[in-house]
Amino acid sequence: MTASLAETEARLADLTTTRKVIAELAPTGGQPAPPETNTVYQAIVNTFNQHPDQEFRARELHELLGMPTDEASVNITRSRLGRLTRQGFLIQPGRGRYQKRT
């Protein structure tokens, strides 16, 4: 019974964390989020293509591309960079750093 209670508490903690993440990513003011476009991905890919030997952090990319640097936007870009890494386009030479795979 103790193990079952511990497992339930762990699941509850996971659900609480998930709820907080969703609340941070959800747009405020009741307005729907703008549709996701490939233009952001294309801008990121173009930046890495133009600077293949340079490492970037998500915030540096935002500054370079003139994108908002608020934490929620940068976190979304980190997610995009992770996806590009899993797809084999980028590598991670260090924690939080991304570089084009050569």
C-alpha cells in the first residue's frame, strides 16, 4: 500500500509539472495562438547554414534573428533545436549549444 501511495504521489507531481508547463505555453488573454509556420524553422536552418562552424545557444539565435527573448519564446526555440538535433541536422557540442552537423 505504501508503494502504491508513493507511485500515486509521483504521478501527481508529474501532472502538476505538466500543468505548469502548459499554463506557461498557453497564450494569455483568451486569444488563440498563431498557427505554427515553417518560417521560424527556415530562419533557424538558414542561420546554421550561413554559419556552419559556429555554435549557438537558443537565446543567441533569438538575438541574431531579432526574435523576442522572453523565456517562453526561447523555450520553444530550444524545443525546435532539439527536434533538429534528433533529425540529425544539428549536433550538441556542449550543454545548451547547437551546431550544424558537418
